[in-house]
Amino acid sequence: MGAEETVLAFVAAWNALDWSRIYALLADDIVYHNMPLKPVLGRDAVRAHLDAWPVDACEWEVRNIASSGSVVLTERIDRFARGEDRIVVPVMGAFEVADGRIAAWRDYFDMGAIKPQAR
């Protein structure tokens, strides 16, 4: 599977909230960085980070995707449901893929766009 296909499989796993598939697509030593926050290093730390922000439903709408070699860029609209909260946020994502797994995942977004939507 190529880099773009890996990222699209990751998006599909998120949309299904298929946690085992999400984590299977991450490299053991992944660097995950939501740019407004500190980076998270390693798959186990990413799992703990995501477990601290549980969601009931998720839809990542990929508006545009571009890739060059092992790097994939996504322009997305991410929608999350947490209880009665609905969060919609535009995101630019940068993924680096190695050996069929995501080795680096950086999402760029405005944290201020998220907070007013959460209760």
C-alpha cells in the first residue's frame, strides 16, 4: 500500500472509529503533533492521548489530498460528537509514511475554533 492509500485507510478507520485499525496504521515510534499542543511520541502515548479525549462519532471529510513520495497532505473538515457536543474543525494534516505505517502525523488547526463548540 502506498503512502496516500495508507492515509486514506487511516481516515476510513477514524470514520468507523475502528481503534484497532487506527493503531495498526501507526508506527511504533510515531510522532503525533497537534500543532497547538506538545508532540506525543510513540504509539502507546498516542493511544493514551486519544483515550483522554474520547469521541462517540467521527467523520473526517477529505476535501483535498496531495502526496509526494512518503509525504501526504490532507485538507479536511473533521467532525466529532462527544455526548451532546458537536465539534467541527477545518484541519490541514501532514503525514509521513514509512513501511506502510504513519511515522509522523501533524495536524494544523485553530484551537479557538474547537473550544466554543464544546460544552
